Amino acid sequence: MKIKLLFIFIVSHTVLVAQQGMSLSEAIKTALANNLQLQIARNDAQVAHNNNIPGNAGMLPTVTFNASDNPSLTNINQKYANGTSIEKKNVFNNGLSANILGTYTLFDGQKMYATKHKLEALDMVGFNLLKSQIQTTISKVIISYSNIIRQQQYLEVVKQLNELSNQRLEIVKARQVAGLANNTDLYLAQLDLETRKQSLLSQEAIIKNAFTDLNVILSLKADSIYKVEAFVLRGAPLLKSELDSMIKQNPDLMLAQNQLDIAEQTQKEIAAARLPLIKLTGAYNYNLTQSQAGFTLLNQSNGPQAGLSLSVPLFTGSVNAHNYTNAQLNVQSSEWRQQSTMQIIQGSYVQAWQNYNTTLLQLQSDEVAIATAKSYMDLMQQRFKNGQNTVIELKEAQRSYEETYYRYINNQYIAKLAETQLLGLTGQLAN
């Protein structure tokens, strides 16, 4: 019933979002709730956590109950020294035994402690893999969501220029009627308008595909279309001094450390296999044997039992020695992987910061450039209405405005991507 109600809530929430629009935070929440890869990562992390118990490391005693009952029919032919003899067929016999057996490892070369530390490292692997998957999912949502915003903003520019092309064509037609324009201007205006119409159709198709990409991540219907927000960077600009101190929280770097811990604990487990194994055993036994004929008709015993067992590996065909050597090599490889991961993360971090910082400066320049290009295009549009310039000059002014505005939109997108990458590299997206 709870699962059904949860399903109804998710479906109704999705429909509501599709009708009213979806903010970036809502898109992230939807992805975290619906994304199947994330659900798999959650289960894997839970399995690793469930396995992290002392019993799996052999640190706790084991207690078992054993019982057996073995009835049988036998033919007896017995002769004794005193001259007595017994000869019977189909004699019923029964042997009943039961015991409670407890075993506790007193010493195993500290293998149990190494195994427990290994289980803790595996638990952290599951946690960090889940965190990495969460960050990957959030990053994909932000990138896809921001791409929709970028394409929609560019669509508005295309629509604006399409309207201007319409106006220009009408002006040329009016001027041609008045004998002030020739067919060259008319053909150029018509061709430009058709080009703008094609650009409009292409841009609308690009936006639909961008929505499909996001819907796949959100596990929504592929052709769902909804309102999105404008570009929003993370409040105040990021500070490099703060990010530098957070780089160690990178999930991939923490995973590399987990793998090194696992390799080191595996090495200790293998080393322990070369040491003696001492176990304490205790039991309570009950045995009952019954027979309808024969020398012993009833035999019953019960009582406690305790003991120590010692196992010393004297020769294993050099298997332990080779396993230990391989474990040492695995530890060394894990150390190198950790160093390599750190180098890759540091390189990506430096590049992301440079992109972020540079793009923020470019955005300031773009805002001035857009205002200038808009004023220039308006001026050329007015001059064209007054017959003071040509179609080509007006078209060049519009092209300049389009390129400037697209650069501004694209730089906004790049800044958002760089910000997202920086937050991901420092493990902050999942916080």
C-alpha cells in the first residue's frame, strides 16, 4: 500500500511539474528519486554496509546445533565364549545423537582485525560510489537543464532577428513600389527571411532534443516539455582558497584511498595465513543407541566437552609466499593509482578554475558588447527605414548582434559548467 501511494505521489508530482514548470532544484530532486542507476548504487551501498559486521570478520563465536537419528533393520548372528548364541532376523536398531557445538577463534594472526578493517573500507567504497553517482547525476541534470536555457535564450534572439527580417522585407517592398529599391534588395531580403525561418525551425528542434536528454536523466516521458528557469550561478562567486581545502573530499580520490586500504588489509590477511591458528571449542553431547537384540540393548551418554585446537601451516607449496608477494604488488599499484587519480583531479581542477574565472570576466565584457551591438543594430535599422544604408549593411549589423548575444549566452553556459565541475571536483554537489 505504501509503495502504491508513493508511486501515485511521484506520478502526480511529475504531471504537476510538467504543467507548471520545473526549477533546477526540482529537476535534481526528481532525478535523485527516479534515476535507476542511482537506485542500483543505493542498493550496492546498503549491501556493503550490511556486510560490515564483526561476524563476517570471524570475530564472534559460532554456535551450532547438530542432530541425527539413524534407525535400521539388521540380521544378527552372534556366538559368545560361554556357549550362548543369538540368531535373529529383522532386528530394529536406532542410533540417536545430538549436540550443541560452540567455536571461538582465540588467535589467527590478527586476520580477523584485518578483515574487519577491510569490510569497513568496502563499506566506504559503497558510500563513496553512491556519492559519486549522486554527483554525476546532479551534474548531468545541471548540464542538460542549462543547455535547455541556453538554447531557449538563443531561440529568442532568432525570433527577434526573424521579426526584423520580416520588417526589412516589408520596407523593401514599400520602397520598391515607390521606385526607391531594385530587385536585388528584394531578393536579398527574401533570402534572408527564408534563412531566418530555417534557423527558427532548427532551433526549435534543438530545444526538443535538449528536453529529451534531460527527461532521460529524470526518468520522465521522453517528449515532456515544461518551463525552465533562467541561468542562475551559485550566488556569490566561488573562492579558490575555499575550494583548495575541499579537494580531498573528491569522491574519486576517496575511492582511490579506499582501494589502497583494501589492498593493505588484504596483505595483512595473507600474512596471517602463515601464522598458527588457535580455536576454543565447547560442546554438550547426547548419544543414545538402542537394539532389540545383541550384546548391548541400550547405550546412553551425555555431558559437556571442551578443548583447544592448534593448526600450524608447515608447508603450503609456497602458495602463501607467492600470495604475499602479489599482495605487496597490489598495494604498490593502489598507491600509484591514488597518485595518478590525484594528478588527474588536480589538472581538471586547475582547468575548471581557469575556465570559471576567465568566463566570469568575459561575461562582464559581453554585457557591454551586447548593449553596443543592440544600439548599433537599432541605428542601422532606423537608417535603413530612412534609406540611408543598404540591405547588406543592415544584415551585417544584425549578424554582429546575433554573434555577440550568442557569445554571451554561451559564456553563461560555460560559466555554469565550470562552476558545476568545480563543485563536483571538491565533492560539494551532493552536499
